Amino acid sequence: MRKQTKLVAVLSTAALLALGASMSSFAATGWQEENGTWVYYDKSGDKETEKWEKSGDNWFYLNDDGEMATDLVVEYKDSFYYVDENGAMVTNKWVSVENEDYDGEDEPANYWYYFGSNGKAYTGSSEKASFKTINGKKYTFDEDGKMQYGWLDENGKRNTADDAWKTADYYCGDENDGSQAIGWKFLAVTDEDYDVDTVAPNFSSGNVFDDEDQTRWFYFKSNGKKVSNEDGESINGKKYSFDVYGRMNAEWVTKKDATPGTATTSEWRYFNSIEDGARVTKGWFKVVPDKLLDADDYDDDSDAWFYADGKGSIIASKIKEINGKRYAFDEKGRMKDGFRLIKLGDSSTEIAEIRGLDGKIDDDSTKTLVDTKDDFYANINAWLVKGYKLYNFGSGDDGAMKTGKQTLSIDGESFTFSLAKSGASRGAGKNEIDKDKVYMGGMLLKAEKDDKYAVVKIVTAADGKDYYSIMDSETFIRDYTKDAEAKDNESAAYVIDADKADGAKFKLINTAGSIQTTKSAAKDGEDNYFQVKSGNIERIYTKK
């Protein structure tokens, strides 16, 4: 329904002639043409005023001067009618009437009315929104019959303020088509609070956007009412969320008010773009985090993989099995890849802390772990004692947990790691003697080729767990042995110093990492000979 398609009754020339003939047939009573207009005399010969009279199939109105009205909205007995340019009452028609007080501010240049089968204009109530169905669409009108449009309150009254959209219940198009909005509408709004940096976008106080003039999706139910303050509205089989003002939530949103750093990751939800806000109810998505969720990644425009469960909650600080594979998510919900140091919480899936192999959580610098092999040897036990374990989660976009034999390159050299294949420690680097091999934080310990053999020190800590370290022969002799009486063909001999060892045990491994169980004269690259009994080193010496 547009102004240019205005529908009014226009009488044909033949009809006008018939009307004139009919009116002329009355001499003393009825219709008379006077001074270029039509009047009506009753049986007493008095000119009728403010009254309807019929001629043929049409009704005509006599104004307070007794003249037939034309092209006018007529108020009669608390109802409104319209007579066209020929004076005939209009029925079942839309009529556009010029706004004589138009000044370009908040009011239309023309008002639309609809006149029903009895000629009366549809009108509304001042207390309740009342919608009339016309040609399959719904419209509402004020008490004077003027079609309402734009944002309307619960009583069906226009609100023309810039923030009307925030509190309005209905939206009814523009001044030329005020039909009630049903379903999705992509509407332009002005938001003076568009840049509230100290508050995260959330359900309870309204989404936060970075532009004042916005175009956002709204959804109106079958009764025309705007959906607002809803988390998880099902529409056509998809889940959507709407802030307190009715805007479809898009991208990152929290479930409650949140100043920077106060919202836990589980309280965040992620929805698609402004153009398509269907919630990621369950599945993977790769996006840049909100600035209040991760300021550094937001500033760097660095995206990451996230996973939402069936309720839309972002998985964080967990090892979660998805489609038969396990993935690690840090405290900000980002999927991690590569080798990671992880300290578990109260369960085998809860992550208390997760660090890279540089020992860092984001920019929290701590000891470097793997710049070199010696770094790993020197630092891994400190992390293990704190409850960390080493895991491998693939690379790049594939962060699935790895198990079994894995390879890690350190300073250009490849090292073999063994990660548990099952159980509560699935994926964790072994820290144990497995068969005849020693694993320290997952790394298979081996002697260098030139050394031929290396010594592994085993210490049982207060927690009852064994911890391993590797050393060359000279370090072992210097730090953990004492002189012993040399035997035949020995120039020097050493045995374990119990005080220095303090309960530690020492084993001998070769270049394949195998523990030597019994050796009477295992010679290393420094011409040291080891005597091994029942898998433990008993004596080291050199020959004359």
C-alpha cells in the first residue's frame, strides 16, 4: 500500500449525469444545485446540515453550511468518514490525506486512513494496541483513524525518539506501509550507548556494538511483539538470542553483566555474524575472541578455534572428547595445539593450567623448557613435581590429542616421546621405566653416540613418585661416588656414596635407551667401565 496507489471512488461521467438528473428531479425538497455546489432540502423546505443523504448507491455529507462536502475527512457521531472529490462516501478503501501541519519533523506529509464497508475509518484505543487485518496484513490506527507506523509502544502509539526501538513492542513499517512486522526484520537504529568499553556485550543490559548508527536483525512473533531478553529462542529449528532491546545477538556475548576480566569463559556465548546470528549450539568455530575475553588476540586480530556444547557454552579449561578425539582448551576457550605442559584439576579432564613448552601462559614468562636438549633435562622435573604433564595436540587446525610414539624437534634434533594410550593419564608423557626404557616427562632417555652409555638417576620424592634425570659419566663420578679400593688392572675405582646419593638409585642406559641389567665392564666413550648388577650401577673404574 503506497501513496501513489491511493484508491478512492471516482464517479464516471454517466454517473454524474444520473446524479444530476436525480437531484434535479426534486423541486422544493431533496437535492438542489446552488452556486456551483449541491444542497439538500427536507420536506419542510429547510436546508439540511451535518447530515448524510443518499443518492443512488452513494452517500453524501452536508456540512454545517448545508453544502455537500468533497475530498474531506468527516467526523460524524464520534466516527470518521471520507468523501471523495465528488462527495461520495468511500468504503473499503485506503485514503491518503494531506497533513496540513507537516513540518518535516516526526510526522508524515500525508496520513493514511482505511474506511471499512460501512464507511467508518478504522480507529484504535488509547489504552491497548488493536490491530485490524486488511488484505492479509495487520495495521493499527489512533483514535482519529490515522494509520500508525514505525516503532509503537504496547498501546500501539508511535514513539519517535531516537531510542524508541529500545522500549517499543511493535514495529509497523514506514509512513507509506504501516503493516505490522512479523518474523525477521533488518532495521536501522541509533544507539547512543554504542561504545561502552567497560561492559561486555551481554543478555541482560543489551549488546554492545562499535557503531552508533546500526542495522540489526529483530524478530517479531505472530502477534507482532518484539522478542527481547531471550537466550535460546528457537526459530525455524535454529537457536537465537536477543538482547534486552530486541537486537539479535551477534558474535561474542556474555550471559551476565561483565566488566573486563570478570566473566568466566563458560558465561560467554558465540553467535554468528550480524547478518546471520544463528547460535553455534554445538560445534567448532574459528574466530577472533572478544576484546574482553582476550585483549591481546583481539588487538592482534588473531583467531583461534573454539567449541560450543549443546547449550552454547564455550568449552574452557578442559580436555574434551569430541567425535572420538580429545582436545585441550585453555582458560579462554582456545583450542591448543602442539606439545603442552598441562596441570590437571580435580579430574582427568579438568585443566588447572596449560602452558607452552616455553613454560609460558600467554605473556607470563617463566623458565624456558625446550630451547635446547639441556634445557629440557634441566627443567622438566621442576614442572613434573608441580603436577604438570606433557601432552601433544597435533598442529595448526588439527589439535587432536596424540598418543603413543611421538617426535619432538629440539634445537634441530629429533627426540622420541611416549604418550600414554589409555587410562586417566591418556595422552600424558610417560614418566616411568617402561619395560627396559626410561621416560622422563615423556622423553625417551638415551646416551649420546659418542658417550655410548649414560647414567640415569632415580629419586623417589615425598609424593611417592619416581623422578629421573640423565647425566654423563664424569658428572656422576664427581657428584655421587667416592674412591674405592682399586682392583687388578684398575687405575682408579669408585663406588656409590650413600650420603651423596641420599637414597637415589643409578642405572646405565645405552644409545638405544635400553637399561643395562647386568654388566661387568661396560665401557663408555671416556674409557670408564661400569659394573651393573640387578639393573643398578655398583661400581665405576678406569683401567691401567
